[in-house]
Amino acid sequence: MPNTAPIPGPVLITGASGFVGRHVIAALGAASPATEIIRSSTDITDRTALRALIEHTKPAACLHLAAIAAIGVARDAPDRAWAVNLHGTLNLAGAIAGLAPACRLIFISSADIYGGSFRAGEALTEQATPHPLNTYAATKAAADLALGAMAAENLAVLRLRAFNHTGPGQTEHFAIPAFARQIALAEAGLAPPAIRVGALTPERDFLDVRDIARAYIAALATPLPNGTILNIASGTPRKIGDALDALLSLAKIKIQVEEDASRLRPVDISRAIGDATQARKLLNWHPVIPWHQTLEDTLNDWRGRVRR
């Protein structure tokens, strides 16, 4: 449900030009047209530049999206992942605490921090123990825990642990857009009619990026106790292979499926789902976009990219 009252601004959005950032800006503009949005391109690893930005803009809220978000990218460049995901987040939090203490920081954490806790096979609540299993998850868990400590020292912070999300505009570093890209290339005759895949049996809790954007806008609009943690999840497990089958059913040509060992993760979890009861209760939020629409829109987005 869109916010009906203006969201106090200015709102600083880090990572504004990224996949989620573009959807958030569109959603925020629609929900609260009068809100001033600061689209930050400042390198969050540059502490001096970041402090200058906070001192100059004095945001009322900061939605922190900037991150190395792909597991494979973080694995291949761990120093960069730690510099951005942990130290960049601490730079931002420190600048806000020192120069704009009235600003509320909304940190976009990740369900990946739960890691090994998913082995229980149950939908995890916010009380589940962080047990990261890869570099990306470790960097996000470290930032999440550090901000929890800063919340205890009066930093106004909300942590949103987002589960898998996909949709138009996502890069091929993630499973659903990787499938869609290969289908679009094959349809256009720019690649063989075969799709290379990793493990297809894992079940994941997928959300449409536009539903994620709505959750973040609801968080901006809703006063919550300092230090609150919320899972942003659908609560519905979806098998990767079923998502592939659904995309293949939308393809305009017959496409073969081939396993690609390079796409198999060193560590994997068979089932990862979240319990978002608290987000539904406190934010009045729940996902509304049908899964088939998410898949169709993602494939059409890649068809457009291939044509261009």
C-alpha cells in the first residue's frame, strides 16, 4: 500500500544508480512526490568525501543500498567486498552519527547472513543466528552486527534483512536474470539454443524488486524503535529449477539445458526461506506482484537489452 503522507526529507540514497536503487527512486517519487531525494554517487570507502556529503546535505533519513552484492564478485575480490560492505558502511554510520545525528539510517542487510542456520529447513525469523557461508554474507553480517552495536550507542538505525529479489534491470550475476539473458540471446540468434545452469534443486525465497522497493519506502515512512531488525521475505520457497522451467515455457524457441560446473557454488543450502511476520505487522507490507509476472517482466527486459 503506498504511503499517503509525505516522507520527511531529504532522503539520501546510496547506490541510487544500482538495480534496486532505480526501483526505489521510482517508488519513492510515486509515493511521496514532495520528498527531496539525494542520489549519492559518492564512494563510501572515501571517508572524507562521505563526511563532506553528510555535512552538506544533512539528510533526515539515509537508505543505504550501496554494496558489492553478488556472491561471486565478492568471492573474487574479497578485499574490495570488505572495504565496501563493512568499512564503507561504518564510514557512513560514523558520518551520520557525528554530523547528522537526527538522521535515521536504514541499512539493507541480507538474508545471506543466516547462512548455515537455513540448514534447519524452517522459515527463519529475525532471531535466527547469523552463520555466513561466503565472503559476501560475512561482510554483510559484520556490518549488520556492527550497526547493532552502534544502535546501542544511540545511532538511529533500522536493519532490513532482504531475501532473494529479482526483476527487470538485474545483472546476469544472479540466477533468474542469468537464465533470462541466455534465453533472450538464443531467441535473437546470438547464442546457441542451450542454457548453461548451476544447481537447480535449491529452494529460495524470491521477491520481486518492486515489492522490495515498496518495503523500503514503507520503512522510510514508518517510525520504529531504534535497532529494529526486519526480514523482508515472501515466506514461499521456490525451486530454482521450477523458475527455469517457467522461463523456458515463455521462450519463443526450443532451448536445451546444460549443467555448467563453473556456476555451482562451493557451499550451498538446499532451502532458504524467511518469516516476515514482523514486516507485515510493523510496515503493513506484503508482496503483491505475482511470480509469473516477475519472470515474464525479467525475460522481456533482457529481450529489450539484447535488441539494443
